[in-house]
Amino acid sequence: MGILETVKGPRDLRRLDAGELSRLAAEIRELLVSSVAKTGGHLGPNLGVVELTIALHRVFESPRDPILFDTGHQAYVHKMLTGRAGDFGTLRQEGGLSGYPSQAESEHDVIENSHASTALSYADGLAKAFTLRGETGRTAVAVIGDGALTGGMAWEALNNIAGRKDLPLIIVVNDNGRSYSPTIGGLASHLSSLRMTQKYEDALGFVKENLSKVPVVGAPFYDALHGVKKGIKDILAPQAMFEDLGLKYVGPIDGHDQEAVEAALRKAKGFGGPVIVHVLTRKGQGYSPAENHDEDNFHGPGPFDPVTGEERPKPHSWTNVFSDEIVRLGAERPDIVAITAAMLHPVGLAPFAEAYPDRIYDVGIAEQHALTSAAGLALGGMRPVVALYATFLNRAFDQLLMDVALHRLPVVVTLDRSGVTGDDGASHNGMWDLSILQVIPGLSIAAPRDAVRLRELLGEAVSIGDGPSVVRYPKGAVAKDTEAVGKIGTMDVLRSGEPDVLLVAVGSMAEICLDAAALLDAQGISATVVDPRWVKPLDEALVPAAAEHKLVVVVEDNGRVGGVGDAVARMLRDADVDVPVRTYGIPQRFLDHAKRPKILAEIGLTGQDLAREITEAVARRSPVLEDDPASQV
């Protein structure tokens, strides 16, 4: 039996000696690689925090001392050490372990977080609650890293934490020099300079090891040398960034020396107030394909060969289409600049950065800054394109509203992974944008149905000069191209029919709507399928088209509340068109993780489900003739 199999909870770690802890770390890395190779997931970050997580659970008593991971994708090892190692083969699979902390899985998962830079604020609140309730002996522990310190919210929290000297709070800075890709910015440069002072830590370690053998004078002499060493580092690479805030600072510590990390954490715990513990780790540690992967150290690979590290081939994706087109547009328009929030490769901007290195800005995990910086670029005569995952736009709503739209600035926001994303669970589904963006005056929203339309609509978006625009598209393989058979205003008619049902297909829902229309035909119900292309503002030609039909059905890959369906219904009401409107979309709840097709089937967004619902809706509205034999049944 391996050592990991004997660890049923954190308490079991405290009986292990140094040799056993080393073997445990090796077993954890082996399980990480073998499991993520099958399921995909965040491998690199977790390989880097093995010794750190072991030390955390030996020093602190989870869940009494809550350990909060920012971002939550660093919590795989934490899951293993809190009794879930046996289930790790189910990672990110339907009904299995989540790729992020999950309260439903364990009492040790205090928060469910994957949007970065939040853990310090959670920890601040928890520590204040412990103090107010007189719960002495409890400590809140926040592990922040993998780029999360580039987020402004983390510094808002640090500012408040530093003002309370009595808070029982430990902040562990997991400094691996990266987020997805190498972390950028002044903060990152400063932390990098601290990483370069490791030679002083090595020298101190040598002295400590030898002087500790000297009776009586050993420990005091070590403390004196530590003070000298700190003075040297303050000259060459000052950690005043933290200490000037009034926060005690310990480090930097070799994050792969479990004993050293544990000693630093115990020292920090003994201070009795807020402490920064600066830990240096290497993303991908212990697995050479990840260590040597320049792009992102296997930050979040899909399934791969565990021996070679080679990922399985991926289909041509929506991201690939955007990536190619933004490079082409960049050649045509020297005013186009691109902005990413620490996700250069995931959103497809790496080729643009290679082609136009002076026109790309990675702002770190700082979506708010990204939007307002884009506003400044637009004011200065540039045409910025901000590429985000749809779920992360939520964090920059105010900036898009007040800093961009209020000034009618031509900023383009592209939203990758809109709608149901699947494997990463509730926090990553991009199901909110079509609702929250409806309220922004002067904003245009495009939803392409296929690769051709993505290229067309992106080109149209960068040509809009009097306000912001958004282009949204889903995760995964790009849909097959579907050509229009006609036009209604600016809308594409994808299928013509008799005036029974007008099916309004939003973006990637076009193929599903065409499937539903074919099934409706078999029931004697004719459906006209239209793709609006631009879903905000809606084309006024939709009004007379709807008036000619008995039922209007809107299908969108977004929450049903406040989305395109509601906008269509409002447009028809305002025009005194009484045709009924039915909206099909994502229910307003947090969805469990599973594959995208499985989730779409569960929430009724398939051709068959839509055909059945529409058939029943039409039947309820059809007059029953007294002489119809069927009416007598």
C-alpha cells in the first residue's frame, strides 16, 4: 500500500517522518500526472504546490483553520490530502470531482472560487469573524499565486488587512512567476528580483545547518545573521512592497523544500497577526514535459500521453478562427491593438503578439484595468480588441458601462467560451453576458453561428466607430458553415417556411434550431429559421417578420432571464405585435460540471427537445374544430 492510500485526512500527515513525506510527494505527483492525462485539467499549477500543500496541512488544522486557494485550480493536492485521492480518476467528469474547490465535496473546501484575486478578501472576512466571535486559536490561510496578485482586488484586500494588526491571517504567496504564461508587470518584476536572491537563502541555510549544532550560541547567532542578510536583501531587492504596508514578511522560501516551508509557516503562525510567507515554486515541478513546456508549463492541458506529454489532437476551434482573423485584420489596420488579461494563449492572441509585438498588451489578471485601458487607447485613436473568456467579463461590467460606453468609444470585446463550457463547472459557464450587457446603451452584440460569420462579424465590429461592440462565441470545435438562403433586413434566413413558427437562432444555436425545424416538418409544422447575427440592437425587420407567424421562438446559449428572448419580446410589445414569444435557454442556476453536449441535453437545448416543446406550444394555440373527429377523443 502506498503512503497516499493511508492518508484519509490532514491528521494522518502529522505521523509521517521526512522520508515518508518525500515518498508521499512523489506519489501525489504520479497520481496527478496519470489522472490529468486522462481527464485534462490544471496539471502544472498543482505539480508546483505539492510540498507547500503538505506543509499547510501539517501546520494548520483544516477545516478549523480554513485554507483558501486563489485561484481554486491549485487545490488538486488539497483534495487528495483531505480524503479524495481515491476518487481522483473522476476529476472533471460528470458526477465526479470538480476541478475547483467544492463545498458539496468536503468540509475542507470552504469557498468555491475560480475567479482570481478573491481569496485575500475571503480570508480577511473570516479572520475578522473569528476575532469578533472570540474564536481564539483559529487562523485563516490564503494561498495566492499563479498570477492572482496581478489582480487589483488582491491589493484592495492587502490594504485593509495591513490596517488590522490583530487579524489571525496568513498569506502564502505562491510565486511561480507565471499565471497561464509568464506573469508580467511591475509587481511580477519585483517578485522576480526577489527570486534572484535565493543565493542568500542558500547561504543562510548552510550557516543555520552548521551553527545549530553549536550549543547555546547557535540560535541567537543565527537570528543575528538573519538580520544581516535581511539588510543585504533590502539593498539589492527590497521586500518593502509588503513591509511598507505594515505586514510582516517571511521569505523567500524554497517551495519544494517541505521542511523549510513548514518551518516558515510555523514561524508565521506564531506571530499572531497578518503575515506574508513568500514561497518560490516551479510550475510543473517533477514532470519534465511540464517543466520544459515553454508556453504554460501544462497549465491546463487536455488529455495527453503521460509518458511523452503529447496532447491528443484538438479539432479546429472557435478560438483558432478568431486567432487567424485578428492577425489578418491587424495587417489591414495598423490601429488595431489587442489586450489580454493574462491569457495570451488561451484566447488565441499569441499569433497576434508574434506578428505585432508592439500592439499587444497583457495586463495580468485585471479585467477592470483591461477595459479602462482600452478606453484610453480608443481615446488616443487606436482600435482596441479586448479578448476575454465570457465568464470573466462579469468582473469588468462597470468599466464597460461607464468608462467605455458612456464615452461611445470603439472598443471591441471578444468573448471566448460563451454559453455552456462544461468541464470547469459553474464558475466558467459564460451564461450571463447576453443578460447583463442588454442594459448598456450604445453597445452592439454579435453572435456568429459559424467560422465564416465569426470572421465577418469581427470585421464589422472593428469598423464600428461610435460605440463599443461585443463578439461572443462558444468553447470547442467550430460549427460547420451554414449559408443563408435569404435575408430579412440584415438577418440571415437559414430556412424558409410557412408562417407557423419563427425560430430565432442566436449564434451557435443555429444548428440545433435547424435540427428542430426538420423535426417539426415531420409533425406538419413549418418553421422559418433566422439568424439575427447582431442580437443587440435587434433589426427592426424582425417585427413584421414576427407578425406574420403564429409563434416566435428564441433559442440562446445564455440564461433565459434578461437575454435575447426578453429583448425580442419587448421589441414586439413596443410595436403592438401580439404574437406569443417563447424563450429557450440556460436555466438561471449554477450548473454542475459535465461535457457541453451532456449539459445541453439536460437543460433541453437539443433539436429533439425543442421540436417537442414547440409542437406542444403550437398545439395549445391551435383552434379545435367541432367537426374534427380528433376533438371528440
